[in-house]
Amino acid sequence: MKKSVLFTAIMAATALTLSSGMAMAKTYTVRIATYAAPDHPVSKSVEYFKENIEKASNGQIKVQHFPNNQLGPEAVVIDQVKRGTVQMAITGSQIRKDEPNVGLSDAPYLITSWEQARAAYDEEGKKILSGNYEKNTGVKIMAYLVNGFREISANKPITSLADLATLKLRIPDNEIHVHLFEALGSNNVMMPLTEVYNALETHMIDGQENPYSTLLNSGLYEVQTDVLESRHMFAISPFLVNGKFFDKLPADLQQLVTEWIAKTEEYNWKISEEDDAASRKALEEKGLTIHPLTPEMKAQIDEKMVAFYDWYKTLIPDAQKWIDHCNKAAAK
């Protein structure tokens, strides 16, 4: 009888200890902001990360995903990650304002294929791009997701640089984009992506430049008729993580976050390449006419890029290092 009572007491104490341990397991809420619409590969990749990190952490990490600029335009979100009110974000290259080397990713007509892009964004390439961003901001760049090749859409055909010169074109608030399109001759208007649809609909602007996936998933095709397949930049999307938040995580959760961000990066590149072709086809099916670069346009652009790259190399000290790295990647 005494043994039975003692056994019961031990079991009860064990159960209480386990219960207390489970109750004490701290949970961490991660707010992730993205610019992308829900069906965009970037948003799908965040959902992939959310599902897997919540499962792998046994619910200790809870993810709240805010797609489609719900928490504000890119500049606002970047500031939120710095302050830690948003723990993670996938942004564009506007973060170059805190580290010039990030602007290397906007080098025009340097990356021309998905194969070259994969080779360029190896560990060496990512190290060049990230520079001192974490030291300057307290924010880690833990991966580079993909936005894809940028194209020019408009409400009229673009078959020559003369046609491009007639456009009032929306571009992002980015010095490299400004100089590129000044060189190409368009009339440029800087505005956040959140304002572009209405500006196109009301003819405040005639066109914009973004990858096929953004043109499709943000509904911009509804107010455009033509696309110039310019493929002028291979756009990336840095995966930002607030450093103080990451450092406060237990070591096992830090490892899980690092592991699943790496897996998310791999997943994103795969679906992004597939989506590039699928979005192009979908846009044609929706009635957009896609115009390839003519040999004449390509020759004219190559000529204009000589002066552009003279300026570009003065803007970013490591420009030649990145150019050499990408050219080496093209040869692989």
C-alpha cells in the first residue's frame, strides 16, 4: 500500500514537472512584411517558411505574414525592421541607402540568365553584396530571395528607344534606376509601388518596370497593353532579420530559423524561375503583347551603358568586383 502511494506521488510530481516545463516554453511572435501580392513567389515562400518553422519549433515560433505592403511602403518597412517592431521582412534594394554594395544587385544588363544568376548569388557573391549592412543597421541579411528579371510595361507598344522616350514611366526611389532610365531616355516619375495601379488607371503615368510576376499578381496588367521584354535588371529581395530579436532567441531556435531561411531561399529560387515563364504566358493569355528587344535596340542600349557604367563605378567602390564576379558566373 505504501509503495502504491509512493509511486502515485512520484508520478504526480513527474507529471507536474513536465506540465510546468511545457507551460514555461516561451513562444516568439515573428511579424514578416513583404511587398508582394499573396500569389507572388516571395509571398508563397514566406508561407512556406511560416508553415515549416512553426512545425519545426513545436509552436514556439509563431509567424504573422503581412503581404502586399500592408505595413507600409518599402522605406517604412525597412525602418520597422531596424526598430524591431517588425522582426523580419523581404524588401527590395532600397536598403542600399545603408550599405552601398547592396546596390550592386541593380547593375543593368549584367545578369542575363537564371543559370548565371544562381552562380552569381553564391556565398562569395552574397558576401560582396551584404557588405557592412548588419554593422551599419543591426539588421541581418540572412538570404537573398528573387524578384526576377524586370521588364517594361506600358499602355502603348514599345519597339524602339524612340517609343520609350514618349513614356512617362514609374520607377522606384533608387538612384541607379534613375540614372539607367535617364540614359535610356524615358520620362521618369518616382512613386511607391502601392500607388502605381491608380496612377496607371488615371493615366498619370504611361508605364512601369517590374518582373512578370509583379505585373501579373499585382493586377497591373489590367491597366497596361504592352510589354517590352527588356530584362534590364535581375531583381533580388533581401530577407532581413532584426539582429536583437535573433540574438535573444535560444540557440536551438536560432539554428532552426537559420536552417529554414536557407531552405526557404532554395525553395524561392526554384518556384521563381518556374513562375517567370508561367507569368509571361499568363500575361499573353490575358491579352498583353510582349515585344522582344530588337538587335537595333540592344546595340543602342549597349552604347548607352558605357557612360552609365563609368558613373556606376564611381557610385559603389566594389562595382568592378561585382562585375568581375558576375562575368565569371556567366562563364561557368
